[in-house]
Amino acid sequence: MLIAGVVTEYNPLHNGHLYQLDQIRHTLSPDLIIATMSGDFVQRGEPSLVSKWDRVCMALRAGVDLVIELPYIFAVGKADIFAGGAVSVLDQIGVSHLVFGSEAGRIAPFTKTLHLIESKQLEYRRELMDALKQGISYPNAHAAAYHHLAAMSQTADLVDLTQPNNILGYQYIRAIWNRGSHIEPITIQRKESGHNDSFFTENSPIASASSIRDHLLTNKEWDEAADKIPSFTRSLLKTVKEHQDFANWETFFPFLKFRLLSSTPDQLAEIYEAEEGIEHRLLACIGRAQNFHDFISAVKTKRYTWSRLQRLCVHVLTSTGKSEARGQAASGEASYLRLLGMNRKGQKYLAMKRKELQIPLISKIRQHRLPALDLDVKAATLYDYLSGRSADQTAETSHPPVRYDEEKGQFLDANQ
């Protein structure tokens, strides 16, 4: 079977995502499309605009056949951790082709870049450490080390690793190579909008998820974003908005401030990704910060990127310690497959595939106790509470996978 896999956040699902799925169907004609999707906190270290269950509904409406959760420990991780976990999930569930968007739009530059870096590991690591000693961030140090290798080798057709989607794409291909996986990577040129664009391009139906979130969170008119998102996304977002505010760091900030102010430096030093004494800087800045944006602006330096600090804040919020997270993250290996949603085609595939799986396929959380899964539940429960969805942990542990009848175009209840 030809099974296409995508790594998604759908925060929210927009026309660019529909374009990617249409291109997958047009170029590959896959038997199935499987997505591994971040839970309620995403890779840049932010709470998702709406819950993972709402975003699963978007994915199924858009034509994804099966949605598997990307565990928290990978979903809220730097690019290599995120990509390694995602590839592990897709490999375990049987994906044959991994499709991702990129600024490059071709696979050859990625494979050439991988071969260059892997063949020059000593030089790369030396340049990387030299760059880090200058006090710059890891992503910029990585880019500097890579550019040094590229200049020295004079290899043509390398990928530009200053572009965000190219960076993730490179890490996907590196993860496939590290695993010795038979997954075939395919990239689709990112269309029109940049990954972090904060503005809408005039007369274009495609905008970045960042610009759409910024637009919705600043309470601007819906009509301005209407042509950037499909009608089912718009309908779902409006339904959520009728009952609660969209989740974001500003609404979560009071609880983060409480967590920081009630912690000692030693306690914060044990939080996952708290390194190099950053806990002292957090405590020095939090007392006078009136909102999340001002807080991160005060903490940020050349060495600590905005995304890195946001991810650290998520771990503070969820009390995720180094002892419970480091080993799981470093392994790059998913220990279970959490089923979030499926259509009838996806359900048939699971019935066929289930006996071949090497790790548990989880649809009912209460039947399983796994350290990484416990982190997922803790993060989801906290998200539900802070976003106004629920204060009851059973809301997460008893939630069934979303089921969708693609032929009738309707969602099914748990008993159908």
C-alpha cells in the first residue's frame, strides 16, 4: 500500500494545508493519508488555539484518514526532537512516504546537505561549539557551522537551513536516515506565505498559521480571514469562540507567573530544558512582568530564542522535569501510538494493521500506564483547565477517538 504521512499541528487548519493534501492526492494517489499531530501544546512552545480534539475534526474534514497524536515530549521539542518523534510515529504506523512542505521544494538539496554534514561530523561539531561559545542560539550556531562546511566543500545545490520549513525538512530526512527507515521523503514547495509571516498577502487565499492566529487573537473582523481558511475551519472556530476564548499565552500567563513565583531556583533548575542558569533570569524578570509578551522580551537574549523560552515555559507550566523527559526525548522513539481520530478507511486500515504493530495502539487511555502517556494526559488536563474546557482529568482519559464517515460527511458517536 502507498501510505502518505504528514506531520501536522493544524493550528488552525488553513488553505495552505488543503493545498498540501490536494497535492498529495494528485501526485501520489495514496491509499491512505495518516497524520501525526501535536497535542494541546505545539512545537514553538504555545498552547494551541483550540483543543487537539477540535483540530482532529478539522483534519478528518480535510481528508486525512487517520490521526495519531505526537506525544508531548516530542511535540514541544526543538526541531530534531520534534522530527525524530514524528518520524518514529509514522514509521511505526506503516507510512511509506513522508510528505512535508519546504521553501526548497526538492528533495535533492536535503539529501546532499545530510551527506555533507554526516561526512564532516568532526568539523561540524567543532564549528558548532565555537559558535555556541560566542553566545548565539543553537539554531543560529547550527546554521553557522553548516555554512562553514558548505563554503569549504563548495558542494552545489545544498538546502538553505536558515528557512524554518527547510530546517524541519532536513531533520525529517536525518531522522529517516538515522532509523534506517524505508520511508521515502517527498517535499512540496511552500506556496506564497512564509512560515512565520505575521501579515496577509493581498488577494491571496493562502496565509501562514501564525498570521491567522495573530488575526484571530487580536479580535479583528472574521471577514478578513475568511478566505484564508476553509469553511469547516471557520465554522468550528466560531463555535469554540461562542463558548470560550481562544487559548493563548496571555490567558495562561497568570498561572505561569504563579508557578514561577512559588518556585525556588533549585526547583526550576530541575525543569526540562532549564539550562545554564536560565532559572535565575526567569525569576529576575517575572516579578515585574505584566503580560507574557513583556516577560519573554525581558528574558530573551541572543542565546535564548523566543521559541526556546516558550518551550521552557510550557515545561514550567506542566512541571515537566528533566528526570522524566530527557531519556524519552533523547531516544527519539515513540513507545505507543495514541489514536485521536479516523474515518472509515482509516478504521479498516487499523483493523488490518493492528496485529503487526510493535508498540501499543491506544484508544482507551485508562487501560495503559506509560510515562510518556502520563505526560500527555497531564498536559492535556492542564490545557483544558486553563482554556476553560474542563477541570476534570477524566475529560482526557475518557475521550474516545473522533470518528468520521467520509461518505456521509458526518461525525459518528462512540457507539456507531
